[in-house]
Amino acid sequence: MAAHDHSATEHSSKRPHVHEGPKNHYLSFILSIVLTILAFVVVYAEIGKTFTILFIVLLAIIQVLFQLAFWMHMKDRGHTYAIVGIAFGTVIALTGVAAVVFWLWW
């Protein structure tokens, strides 16, 4: 039983959880709206098919990163396994897409 005794100093050395408030959520939401509007502007501007597709994919990647960081709280500590899992899944998915593109075009 003595191994499970915890003194008050052990618990007080931990940092308390600080609540960020809605500011980051508002910022992320506004940025998502701006990125979506940018995508529509590029489509309606009829700049060029290749540029439009690449630009929209870039905007989508930026938006996914913001969603993961702010709404899914991946920027906080303790999400290492989730981040590694998402990164590994992304590598697997991109490898699959590259294999299909390679198979279809060559």
C-alpha cells in the first residue's frame, strides 16, 4: 500500500489545464470560410484548368491541417499516436493514389 501513497507535492507539480477559449475556433472558422471563398473565386475566374485544380488541392490540404490542429486539437500534447496514425495513413493513401495513377497513365 505504501507504493500507492502520493504526496500533495507530486500532484501540485503538474501544470493545470488551460482552456483556450473560443478565439482559436473563431479564427479557424473564419480561415476556413476564406479558403472556401478563394476556391470559388479561382473557379469563377477561369484562370486555367491545371492551375485551378492544383490551387484547390492546395487549399484543401491547408484546410485539413487547420481542421486537425484547431477542431481536432492535434496541436495539443498527448496526441502523438493519433498524429503518427494520420501521417501513416496519409502515406499509405498517397502511395495507393500514385500506384493507380502510374498504372493508368503508363
